Amino acid sequence: MADRKLQLTLNGQSVVTEVVPDDLAMIDYLHEYQNLTGSRLGCGQGICHACVVIVDNPDGTSEEVRTCITGAHYFEGKKVRTIEGHAKRDEAGNLGELSPIQQKFVDRFAFQCSYCAPGFVNAATVLVEKAQRQPLKKSELEDAIEASLGHHVCRCTGYVRYYEATRDVLGDLGLVKEG
């Protein structure tokens, strides 16, 4: 296997790693090369979605990508957000304020063991950002939440609280319209 350089934007910072094996999974790159361990390796088969990160596309859209089944070099030149990139921090790097999704998940006590939480936060964040571009119709809200969060696995069965918290954030931000 060959090694090569990997360059990407990670949580708003340009990152260049000179030697990355061609067959390295992104989850391993995040954990071993960047010390970002918030994305979780769950099933290792792309089914549970605990490992997802957000990729910000040039057109302003964002999407989830499963890092356990996606090689690190797929992310070459891309803008990537991990769970560590959501909360606001001060200049010293100290936690200042959680994102609206993170805060509402805490308020709703959506986390139990929290192993799946990074994936759910990323999925809900992608949904909120989509709704910021195009508000959701109230009649389509439940289907949109299900489409966004429904493929994530929570072994503690925290689904109801994740769904409620996501619904609350969308409403609180005025991203749901009548219809």
C-alpha cells in the first residue's frame, strides 16, 4: 500500500498530513492522526451511523458521510466538520456555548450512554441547515425528521428524545411554516 499526503479543512482549520496510508479509514485518521475521538466507531459497516461527519459542499449544502466505511483520502480538499467543531470556543479553546442542537439534546436529556450522540448531532445539524435554506412545511416535519435521523442506531432507545429535541430546535429557530 502506498502512502500520500492528505489536505482538507477540518472544523474550520486547514490540515495537511504528509503521510497517510491509502487504505486508512477516515474514522482512524480522525482518531489517530488528529486526536478527534468524538466520532465513534460503532458497527464498522456503515449501518449504525455513530461515525458520521458533516461534509460542507461548495454549493452551500451539507451532508453526512460515514467514516468507518469511507477512506480518509475521499476527503481530500473537502470541508469536514466533526462533533468537536459544533460548540463555540473562546480564543484559549475553552468551551463557550453549545450549538442549538447540542443544547437542546442536553435539555431533553436525549443522551443516555451517548455513544450514538455525535452521529445524531451531525444528522440533526444537517437537517437544521437544510431547513435554514428552505423552511419545512409543518405537514412534512415528521417525515423530514425521520428521513434525517431514522437511519441512526441508538442501542439505549433514546430516539424519542432525539426526535423531540430536533423538532424543538426547528420550531425555536422558526424553520417550520404552516402547510
